[in-house]
Amino acid sequence: QVQLVESGGGLVQAGGSLRLSCAASGSTFSITAMGWYRQAPGKQRELVATITNGGSTDYADSVKGRFTISRDNAKNTVYLQMNSLKPEDTAVYYCYAHTLVSLAWGQGTQVTVSS
């Protein structure tokens, strides 16, 4: 199994930046892709960004040009650099890891953007 631990959330003013980190442990050899979802109050969870083992990335239209996902394979860690944050980015951000047989989730980290 894969375990995920997130860090880096917090409170920031609109226009500011935050970087989220997600460290994977356990059966990391089985991971094929990692990424981030978010869930705002009263809304469904949405995919924010994903990165494959090969380094291919994909983003939600709402964050393209502002967010960047990257990974450090040696540290089994994925990052989400969030710039030009907007109040509508406020949500709990969840890291995920897609493995050969399952989907692992982190515990979530709160990101709050004040106007």
C-alpha cells in the first residue's frame, strides 16, 4: 500500500502563492501517477493537476497558467506550486496516487485565499 502525507496549506491573500507537498511512502514502486484534487464547501471534488511517471502533466482549465505540478522521484514527493491565487481557489486539497491496483489519498490540507 501507499501512504501519502501532505503539507504546505494555509491562509494567503489573493494574488499570493503557496506550495503544497505530498510525500509518498510504502509501495511507491507501484505508483503510475500522482496529483491533486480539491473540494470546496458545498461543491464536488475536482481534479486540479496530475503528473505521470513519465512526467506528463495535465491541469484543470481553472488553474492553467497559475499552478504547476512537479515531482521529485528520488524523494517520492509531488509538489503543487500555486501562484496568483484567487478566493475561488479556497478548498481542501487532497493528494492522490494512482497505483497498479488502487487509488491512495492523503488526509487533505486546507488552502484559504482571502480577498
